[in-house]
Amino acid sequence: MSATYTILLEDLRLAMRLGIHPHEAEPQPISLSVAMTVTYPAAPSADRIDEVLDYDFLRDGILAMAQGPGFALQESLCEAVAALCLTDPRVEMVTVRSMKTGIYPDARVGCEIRRAR
């Protein structure tokens, strides 16, 4: 019997180029959260990482994106993160949320997308 889990990467804080305005040309603080719905052929039985999705690939991939040229739109960033998640065939659905945390003194602004196979 298959087993479905939600794997979470919550509130990863980093600095990256994200935006269209001149003042956003430099890296700015961003928060990213990801929820992946993952299905395995069976529930893990041996308590070993090789039985499940190792989420290091996700964090490492996002950090690599932050070192790149950046994105004009939060929508594009979220799509890139979702595509990264879906490279693992066990991921059936992913929700990605990005938040710019330093744009306004009284609010955060963001984007959330949900993608499925």
C-alpha cells in the first residue's frame, strides 16, 4: 500500500535579486516556504533516508537560485522552485510561497502557487 506525506521547507530566509524596480537591483530579504505532497510505494520501514525524499536537494537548489541573476517576478521564482520540486517523480503536488519581507514597513508581499503532475 502506498504512503503519502507532506514534506515541508518552511520560512527559508535568504537574500536574492527579486523585482522590477531600481531599488530592487541588489539582493533583498526573501522568505520561501514549500510544501511537497510525496507518495512512496510503501511507508518507510527501516528509518533510512534512502526510503524517502531527501529535502537537501530543495534547499540547495533554492540557495543556488539565490546566487544566480535573480528574477523580475515572484511568480517566476515560485515557478522555478515548483519545477525543481517536480524533478523528483515521487512529488505529486507542490505549493510554493515567496514573501518579500523588506519592501514595506507594515506588511510583507508575496506570491503562492500550487502545481501538480
